[in-house]
Amino acid sequence: MSFIGFILLGLIAGAIAKLIIPGRQGGGWLSTLILGVIGALLGGWLGGLIFHVDYAGFFSLQSWIIAIVGSIIVILIWQAITRRRTAA
């Protein structure tokens, strides 16, 4: 997958992850999309490390699932960090 395709996949995965996670999240759409790209990278790395799975291509269902799960994980971690910081 090309770099531009990877960035696009991460942006869309971040938007989908924001829609999946219930409740109101802090930060705007831009921060969510950036976290989506980071999550797609994390999902790809963990998927390859744990399950020996690679990104098969932009239109592969496996690539989308990996990217969305990675984005959800990163957004939840970001929420935990920002909630703790605002509560203190």
C-alpha cells in the first residue's frame, strides 16, 4: 500500500472509530483523524507482531479491521490521558 493510501486509510479509520466509541470525546475531528493515522500504524504493527498479519491493500477488509481496531485503542488511550489531566 502506498504512503498516501495508508494516510487515507488511517483518516477514515479514525472517523469510523470516533463514531463507534460511545459518548462525547474530547478534541475535534482533526485530532481524531490524526489519532486514526497513529492507530492504523499501531494496529498494523501489533497485527503483524501478534497475529502475523499484514496490510493486504487499501480495499482489503483485513486492512480496514486492523486500522479501525488500532484507532479505537489509540482514541481510548488518548481519552484516558486527557480525562486524567483535566480532572486534576
